Amino acid sequence: MKITILGSGTSHGVPVIGCSCRVCTSRNPKNRRLRTSVWIETGGTSILIDTSTDFRTQALRAGITSLDGVILSHSHADHIHGMDDLRPLTFEKTLPVFGSSETIEEIKSRFDYIFKKTQQGGGKPNIILRKVETPAIMCGNADILLIPVKHGELNVLGFRIDDFAYVTDANAVPDTSMDLLRGAEVIVIDGLRYRPHSTHFSVDQAVAVLKELKPARGYITHICHDLDHDEVSAYLPAWIEPAWDGLVITL
Ligand SMILES: [Zn+2]
Ligand SMILES: [Zn+2]
Ligand SMILES: [Zn+2]
């Protein structure tokens, strides 16, 4: 399995428009973070998690030429607003887009033009919405376990494929979901900043969850401009790293 971190940044991205803080003006490319998303290639199946606002740039950078499915964690703008840029990947086929019923309903209203009858040709991604139900879904050849987590009041889906788990936009993982994550070899988890936040794990909270789960490798994602890559790298235990855009994880 090959996992590409397409984006490791919080909803604004880093640099933040108009911000002149030391991270936003840093020359370290690992401090430049597009909106949070990953691409997973496994057993001949190509899966995108979230169509971030930056999806077009991310697809071009990573060389995504085909997808078998898109899975949405939740419907916040930073995770879905690249939806229209799926168009070139749906010229030849209808692409399934999976999400919870809450997420699918949001997609229908936010992207209503996609589902209205209009003239043929261009203009709209050729997608079909698929409501998921726990505990798991099949996407191509991949068996994907759904991991319910909380993002403030909102329900968000995390995912586990074999020994890889991905939990973005969360500030609480229920015990039943901790059990689903246990035993994963690599876990990517939300860790917005050092200071606490009402809907995201802080770095220390993310580390605490990872220490309980004990994967071989852990990564923090959805990072804001408070965190300098090298400094947070030095702060974290050796087996946990901040993710960065373009990071490829194989297992
Ligand atoms: Zn987000
Ligand atoms: Zn800044
Ligand atoms: Zn969110």
C-alpha cells in the first residue's frame, strides 16, 4: 500500500493569506501546507480521501491519473470544495463518492448543480453519491473500515485499510473507535496546534491518543501556522512526525 499525503494543512492552508508570521514566511517547504487530504493506492485500487479546496494542485503534483472512489470524512469546506475538479477523472467513468448520510445530504445541497439535469458535455463531475453505513465499505478491491470520531458536535469518519489508519478533524475518539484503531501499524491523526481547540486535537492530545494505540509510526496532520515543522519534529517522540505535503508512506 502506498499513501501520499496530498495536504497536511488546516482549513486556511499555510501560509495563511495576509499573514506574515515566521511560519507563513518560512523558506522551509515543509511549512507550506495545502488543505488536508490523502491518496491511497492499494491492491490496484486508487482512493482519494476528501476533495480538498486544493485538489487540482494536489492531483497535478502527485500525478493522480485515475481514481476508483472518493471517500469523504465530513462536509467542512476545506474537505470538499475541490469536488468540481474531479471532472477530468470522470470523463471515462462514473466515480463513486462515499460519505455518511449527513455528508451526502450536504453535498447534494452545496453542489446542487451537479445533480440537476442540464445539457450534455463538460461542466460537471460525473459522480454518484453513496451513503456509507458502519462498520465497513468496499471501494474497488479495498475493504475500508469506518471509524466514527467527534469533531466538536459533528460526526466525522476516520478510516482504516489493513494496517493504515487515518483520522482527520477530531477532538475525541470514542472507546469503540479506539478498539477499531488498535493494532494499526501507521496512524495519521489530527493535531492542529499546541494550544487547545474546541474541535481539533492539540499536538499533546494527538500524542496521548497515539501513545494509547501504540502504532509503529504516527503522523500529525491538519496543522496550522502555529507549528514550525522542524520545531514540532524535535518536540515529538522519535516514532511520531508531523506530516508534510508530498510525504509518501508505504506499508
Ligand atoms: Zn478540516
Ligand atoms: Zn502565519
Ligand atoms: Zn472540519
